[in-house]
Amino acid sequence: MNTPPPDPSEIGFPMPVPILAARDLTKSYGRGPDRFDALKGVSLTIDRGDSVAIVGKSGSGKSTLMHLLALLDTPDGGTIDVDGTEARSLAGRRLNALRNSMFGFVFQQFFLNPSSSVLENVVLPLKIAGVGAKERRARGMAVLEQLELADKAKNKGANLSGGQKQRVVIARALVNNPQVLFADEPTGNLDTATGRIVEDILFGLNRDHGITLITVTHDHDLAARFARRLFIRDGVLIPTDEEHAA
């Protein structure tokens, strides 16, 4: 008879710390009759190297949840731990340093400076962090090589296709060597074929480099490619057997 392996905690080994853990998150906007409860006590954990899709209709709370997990906004209630550190214990520079060292961001809108070169757009986070020009260039070119964009380094942001712009955004997200990559509808502005290429790049980063991938989407076909899917409706995570209603 096969015996299940022992629980690591029962034999003295420490349990792995989730890279993200949220407990009872709440978030509201507006006051009085205009109040809107975007999140209503959401709890979840995400392990290092996981790939997670947060799925829901417009207004379901999925983008609010991602913004809180990424420390781009603060919850009204509840806590968020990042690699074992409680985010609310940090403020100002310490909070910014944690966010900038841990996270990369890929959004549906490209947010590129059209008059700057591709390389200048990519290394902007390093410039903000005070990294020297020589190191900025080396690290920027390395991620452009990784995404097969090195030949576009001197091109202006305005002179790129939609797919190229999104790959530049991914390069910019990677230049700080993040442990977690957040993507908000990353293929929403792309045609199907180009979107599939961008998806493959993101999943390759998760598979080959161990980057934790968290994506917000309303696209169930995209969500099906993830190892885990979290379905949200009216600010509440719902059981997976109700996913057709999300």
C-alpha cells in the first residue's frame, strides 16, 4: 500500500511562504448612495512560480484586486503579505522599494513615450531607481535580446506595431528582474495571432524563468491556459463550479 508523504510541517521542515497572501480584502469607492463595494472580503494565496488568471466580467472587481495585490492601491480593510512581509507595515520609500524590486507590470494600454527610443522606454524604471547609464543600457539590451527586439532599440516608440509595443512593455516590466509579473488584459488591444505570440512570451517567462504570472482577463480561452483560475463576481471570489456565471 502506498503511504502518502508526510506533511513537511510535521517533520520539522518550514512550510514555503506564499509570494502573495491576501486576507479579507475590502475596497469601496464613493460615499452614501453612490458607494460601490468593489471587493467584499477576498482572501487568497499565490505560490512562487504559479500562474494565476483572475477572471470576471467588467465591474466584477478583478482589476481592483490586481491593483491591491500589486500595491498600486491600498485596501480599506484586510492585509496583504508579499513574500512574508506585511505591506501595511511599510510606507513611502520602503513600500516603493518592495514594489519596484518584486513586481513588473504589463497593461492593456502600452504607456510608451512615442518620442523616446525603444531602449529609453525599456530602461525608464532603472533610471527612476538611480541605476547608472552604462548598467541601464546593458540590462535594457539584455531584455530586448530576450524578446527579439534588439534591432528595434533605436526606433521611436511611435514607429512600432501593436505587437512590438506590447513586447517593449514586457521588456520594460522585466528590466528590474521581477519575481511577479502582473498583466491586465495584456492582449486586449491585439489581433488574435499577435495576441497569441504575446501570451506565449508570458507563459514562457513563467515556465522557463520561474516568474510568478498573474493576469486579469475576461477571456475564458486565455484563462484556460493558466495553472489556476480565480473567478470573481460582484467583489467576491466564487467556487470554480460556478465559473460559467463569472
